[in-house]
Amino acid sequence: MQQTISNTLTQLSETLQQLTPEQYVQPVASLLNATIGQHVRHIVELYIQLNKGYATGVINYDQREREILYETNLAIVNELLLQLPFLLNKPDKPLQLELNYSESPDLMLPVASNYYRELAYNLEHTIHHMALIRIGIHEIAPIAIPANFGIAHSTIQYRATCVQ
């Protein structure tokens, strides 16, 4: 799975490298005026939060730091996308995920999880946001996007069986 994450983040990085810094921060109407950079920041920050949580044994994605540089500086985020797989190459271990779906900020719901399950979640989350990024890129930049960019691996496998 870690190799798949590395390949996915490399694909994202290589696609982003075709954008200008201005396109990276341009509001996109079809994304409710969000930017490509905001979606990339969100992807990166969840991986960073998982990495931090690995050390403590507790992950709370809602408590991640929102780093404006990741959504505004294309060079910094591209470097980070290529470094993340090295940070994530860790053995599986039990973790506790903290969630809050109530109106009270102090009411945490603890959920048993593990590192590999959280990596899988982050990978699927990345692909979901890449699908949105793909829509945004089509609106603002005439660049080449890989055919499988933002498409779930299960969909790619299913489509391959339909061709035969």
C-alpha cells in the first residue's frame, strides 16, 4: 500500500508541476471557488496528521494545523508530496482515532483503528480530492492529465475486466 501511496502522490506532484503558481491559487467556479492549492493542502495535512498521530498513538484529523503555504506555494508542496512517502513508511500498529460529530467541541468519540487502516483511508481520501482537482484543472488549465488521475483503484481494475 505504501508504494501505491507513493505512486499516487508522485502522479499528483507531476500533474501539479504543469500548473503555473497563478493557476494553483486561482479560484475555480466548479469547485465553489476553492483552489487547486486548497485541495492539495487538505490532502497533505491529513498525511502529516497521521504521521504525528503515529508517534502518540492518537489521531485527530480535525486538530491538524492548516498551513497556508501548502495551498499557496506550489514549489513547497511539490517537494512535500515527494517526501511524504518516506515519512509514512512505518510498520502497522494499533491507533486510536478521535472523532467529533457533535455540536460540543469537547465530546470526542474514540474509535479503534490501526496505521494501515488509516493509510488506506488517506489513500482513498487523496484519490477523491484528486478527482475534484481534475475537474478544477480542466476548467483553468489546458494541461495533460494522466488517464487514471483521481480514479479509484477498484474502478481501474473493474474497467480492465470490462475491456476483455
